[in-house]
Amino acid sequence: MARLLLFLSVSAATLLHFLLLVSMTAGLKPRLHRDRRNIRPNIILVLTDDQDLELGSMQVMNKTRRIMEEGGTSFTNAFVTTPMCCPSRSSMLTGKYVHNHNTYTNNENCSSPSWQRQHEPKTFAVHLNNTGYRTAYFGKYLNEYNGSYIPRGWRHWVGLIKNSRFYNYTLNVNGARREHRDRYPQDYLTDVITLEAQRFFRASKRSYPHRPVLMVLSHAAPHGPEDSAPQFSSLFPNASHHITPSYNFAPNPDKHWIMRYTGAMKPIHMEFTNVLQRKRLQTLQSVDYSMEQLYEMLVDTGELDNTYIIYTSDHGYHIGQFGLVKGKSMPYEFDIRVPFFIRGPNIQQGHSVPEIVLNIDLAPTILDIAGIDPPSDMDGKSVLGLLDVGSPGNRFQLNKKSVNWRDSFLVERGKLLPGLLSDKQEKSEENSLPKQQRMRELCDRQELHLPCSTSGQKWQCVEDPSGKLRLFKCKTEGGGTKDIFLKNRPISIKTQRYNHDEDCSCDLRPLSFAKSKMKKSFNKPFFKKKLKSLKSFSRIRFSRAISNSLPDDGIHSEHIFPLGDGLRGNNSWGALMGEGAWTKSDREEEISGSGPAPEDAVKVTQRCVILSNSSVSCDSRLYRNLQEWKDHKLTVDHQIETLQTKIKNLREVRGHLKKARPLKCDCKRHLSIKQLSKLKLKKKLKNKLHPFRRGVSKGKWAWLEKEQRRRKKMRKMIKRIKNNDTCSMPGLTCFTHDNEHWATPPSWTLGPFCACTSANNNTYWCLRTINQTHNFLFCEFSTGFLEYFDLTTDPYQLINSVSSLDRSVLNQLHVHLMELRACKGHKQCNPKVDKQVERRDKSDLHLYRYSIDRSVERPKKWSKVRRPSYKPLNPIWDGWKG
């Protein structure tokens, strides 16, 4: 009986335990599908490279359009503020215009140390990472990213080193370099980053189911070299979306200088554009397939209803427009318009928004989705205000309050002119950091902590006994690696202060400044060339190299002056160093590890000389005795101060002599009547010169500057001829294409050709406006040239109609453009439309081409426009500087 009761009790306990497990399992099973009102959403940004909107690239991406356009909201007026890769991507990360983050081109300040110090710590990834998001980046980052570091704010990093490629590239995977070859699919970049993104997302949701995820998938497509996946290489044989009314519309004498310089395309160029368009569309098919994989992953993990997906491109592209074979960087619609889609919780499906959306709005929008207030220094605004995300019921109300949004924005490319720069002192303070702070940030790199014995190691970061970080260059001797701590290398003077030897004796005698006579000393072979090319001896700047034996700590960076006429090659080493300065034993020992003193040394101070190899050597006792070192350094400082004062006084005397120049004597009174008549005739002929030539003749150095420019052009031409460079034109960016350029089908078989498409100095600032009454583009180029296009009647920007505008209208456009060029923060860069209208006087509104009472509807068809004959444009207004 007892055994039966024991059995029943054990069975009951087992059954109770089983029921408890079942209930717990039932409670845990749908934990990924439970109510998410208190869980922040995931964010996925999909970014393409060089994808156009005007040339029909989205028409072949059916999966993406079904997911993003039909399942979300599309923005029909999405633009970028700078149509270049690195500036536009920097604006996306920071939410700022180019003139506020200073990345003007794909080379200058693109992923530079200045960018890493000032702007990279302020990207949207840093803000989301600090608030608990699991951030990850996959694909192309910035054009000049070299893979030496992981940008701040990214927990998981798979960044492409340098520019876009599909095969034969290197990735930085969480700090480790990983090389990829040309195998498909394991090396194809689009598939690689898609697979890496899926792995990260699934692993994050398994380990941290309640932590939101931010992912950026930055694809290389459709950027060159346009290598498509094998299964898509036969698609779109008759692609013709790129043939728009502006295709091969050339020449363009009414546009800026590049358009006037380049003419119509040749037949080989036109055939190339057809093949290029086909290959670009083929590369986008892999992106289209990637979007479907991401969508299915979100459905499988149950995260689709809690994830915002944003799809856009860094800028547009042109293929044959205005006779330009290919490229970007132009201020026209085909280069600045981009696709822009958003889908996610409470986002209306199949909806389109006509308001202007920019790439600088991307960072504030992502912060707003994450529940973070965008910083005030961001120039963009969150687009969620256009979507009514917080209250989805409002979109069905008839009397919905209209959103006050921008109707104009700035399109800029290039730097501000030097004469227009302001706040130079503020910029210099912003771009500089204390030396030790910069050294700490530099020494954070892992590769600088490896010993010099490591193969290929060039620099090593070491902390000295005083606690300061120092950067040493690893040097090789005899084929082997020399470590920085070898005994035959002297340590720095500052370090010696903390390493007192037992024999260290401190000389506490009063300081005495050594007096030395300064005499002019010229090395004749050196100074003859200098005196011929320079005005005065005061402009001569001596260059020298610090000796390898001297510590590079800034202590030995004296100003060097040529002193002593008979001190080179004639005096003995003891005489050079001064009477009684050294003993015989001191004279025999090696000086600073550089060996016995040579005879051609130049004496600078009583105890230091400059050797023939431009290095500095001093009395060895200066490196051993701290007090003597202090005395001599104070002596050098005193001499420098004395010389600077003397130079300042001499400059004042020179300025006085210029002002007190005596008048020329009147030589005419000594001339005869015949000589006077010849002089008057010569003056009369001079006055008949053209005003431009007369101004050149008056310029003292105009002829020299002209000659220097001519010689510079000649040197460039000779260099091109030597390098057999037949595809270069002055001031233009040209490219060559041959049968070996594309490694994947479809191949190019028509042979090599050359084409010039852009210029490095194509600097402009444009005002783009779209509202109920106006739709125009107004541009000011750095050369002073103006362009104005009315896109209501000329949507393809064929005719520059700036000459038809009234001068007062141009003044208003110029003022508005200048305000945007100097704006900082979203309040200045997004002026409210209603306040603008209130500020305008009604008497000025009739000056615009379209009045307020004009109907909002615009004609779908545009009338044919006659090509104007070439007539030079007159100056628009007085005092125009560009």
C-alpha cells in the first residue's frame, strides 16, 4: 500500500512538472510575435550607388517596386544636394549640407582625419548606438575609406575598402581584412553583403530579441565596372530608357563652359551608351533579388510589422544627355533626382508624397524613427511629418492641416571662393586639436602597437616614462629591423629629465647669454640661384632635415640662420664650437652619434653646428647636463627674439622708404621741340590701345604671369606626349574605354575610344524650387555664368532662359541662393514657405513668370522649343562677382 501511494505521488509530481513546462513553453513560443507597442522598431537602409531615376532604372526592378512602392510610400520629388558619391554620402550620414561638413569632392576630405575627428562622431549611427540599437554596416562606405579603422557607432562592420567593385576587392570585417576574388557567388559583392546582413539580423534577434537593429546595406550597383551576375548577363538587349529628349542634345552654346566645349557624341559613343545602360540594369537585378531576400527574412522572423525599410541612392546619373557620354556631378535633373521609398509601421501603402525630400533628411528621419530628437546642427528635417505616422487616422480626414514644408533647396558642388570665406578663426579652431589628444586618437589604431620587428611595420606608438605618447618610425639597418629601444639610439631630451643617472650634476650658476657676432654668410653656389629668382634675401627660407639621431620632440626645432662668413671648411672643429667649449677628449668623441665632426660644418651657435647633410649636431654635454641644455636653449630663444625684432624694424624702415620716394625729375624741359612732338605722338598711339591691352600693359607683372601660365601648359602637354596620353584635355576629366575594360559579358568589341565628360573645377551653386506657382532651376557658376531653366515648359532643361528674366528677379534669386549657401542648422536651411510669402511685397510678385493665382496643374506635354542662336549674354547686374 505504501508503495502504491509513493508511486501515485511521484506520478502526480511528474505530471504537474510536465504541465508546468508546457505552460511555460506556450508562453515563450510567441515571444517574437507579442505586442510591440513598447519595443522600438528596426531600421534597414538600402543604398545604391549612381542609380538614376530619370533614365528608367526603377522600371526594371519589379520586386523592389512591389515591396517599397506598392507596400510603402514613394517620394516623387527626392533630390540630393551634391551629385557626387562621397559628398552625398557624407551628407546622408551627418544630415548636413556640403558647406557644413567640408567634403567637397570624392578626394578632398573624404574619410580624412579631419572628417574622422569632427563629423564621424556625429553620424546617426553614433546616436542610435548610444541608445541601445545594434548597428551594422555592409558594403561601400566612402570613396577614400582605406580600411585602417572602424567608424564610430557601428557594432558590426563589413566595409568595402575604397571605391565600388563587384569582384577582386577587400573588405574590413570587424577590423580584419578579407580579400575576395572573382568567383561567383561567394565573391560577388551584392550577394556577399546580403548574406552577411541576413546572418547578423537573425543572430541579433536570437540573442537579443528585444533589442532593435539598425542595418545599412550599401550596394555597389549600378556603379562601374558594371559587372552583373551570370544569370542576368543576357537581359535587356534593347534597353532604351536612357534615350530622353536631352539625349545627344548638343552643342549647347547657351550653357556653362563644359557644355560649350563638348559637342555631340560620335557613333561609337552612342553605341557605348546603349551597352552601358544594359549592363547597369543587369547589375540592379541582383539588388532587386536582394530586396526580396530581406523581405522574406523579415517575414520569417516576424519582424516585418516592426521594421522601417528605406530605399534610396546617393545621386543620379546621365548617359548621353547633352552629349555627355556618362557621369554625374551636373546640377540637372538626371543627376540630382533619386528614388526614395519608405515602408514600415503606420506607413500608408501605395501612397506618394509630392514634397521635396533631400539626402540631408535621411539622418534626421532615422533618428526620429528611433525616438531620438535630431540635433539642431543638422540641416535636414525628418520626413515623418509628411507621413502622419503617429496618428494614422488623420490621413482619412478631409480637413487635414497642411504641413509647412520647404519649397526650395541648395544644390552645390565645389568650394567657396577664398574671398568669400568667413569665420576663418572659428574654422581654424574647429579643425585643430591639442597635440596629445590627436596623438591619443592616432595611437588608438591597433597596427601602431605592433613592434618594429614585425614584417612591414613602418611606425610604432610608444609611451615614454613621462606618460606621453610618441610616434616613432621603424628604421632598417643592414636589411634587419631596428627596434626603437636599442642602446645605440639616444632617447629624447624630455625623457632624460626623468632618467637621472647617478653621475648627473646640476649646474646652478646664473644664466648667461652667450654673445655672438652675426655676419652674412652666403654659400655662393646655393645663393646665386636664389638671388636671381627672389626679390630680396629676406625671402630665403632654409630647409633642413632633423638628424636621425636627434629626438623628434620639438625641442631641437630651432630657426637656422647662416652665420659666420669664414666658418665653412676653413676652421677646425674646436674653433667652431668656441674657445674653451670642449676639451680634447670631447673633441675626439662622437657627436650625437654622428661620428667625428666634418670640416664643412656651418656654425650656428657657440655649441651647435649644421652639418653638410643639413642635420644639426651639438656639444655632447648638452645632451647629458640638463642645466647646460636649459642655458643654451634660452640663449637660442633670446637670439631668435632679437633677430625677429630687428627684422620688424627693418620692415618698418623699408615701408617708410617706399612712402618717401623722391619725385622724378622733369626731363621734358631739356628736350627739343622735335623730341617733344615724338613723345606726344607716342602717348597718343598708346591711348588708342584696346582697354584690355592697356590694362595689361599697365600691370607690372602681368606679362610674367602670362608667361608662367603658358609654360605650365607647355609642361603638361610635354608630359602627356611623353606618357603617350592622347585622352586628355586641359581642364576636363576624360576617360578611355577599350575591349578589356569589362571582364563580364556582355563585352565591348568595338575597340578603344576617348571621351571627356566633366571637370574638376566645375564649381556651382544652384537654387531648385518646386511649389504651386514655380518649378525652376537657377545656377550661379564660379566663372560668373548664370543658368535658369523653367521646368514647367522645359522639363528636360534644353534651353537656358536666363536672358528672359528681369534684373530684379535675378536679384531676388541671388539673395535667396546666398542665404542657403551660408545656412547652418535646420532652421536656417529650411525657411518656412508662409514667412517667405509674407516677406515679399505684392508689387514684386508680378516680376515672377508665374503668379500666385496660376493653376497648380501643369501640362504633361511640353511644347517644342527652338534652339537659340549663339549670342553672348550681357552682364546681368553691376558688380557681379560670381
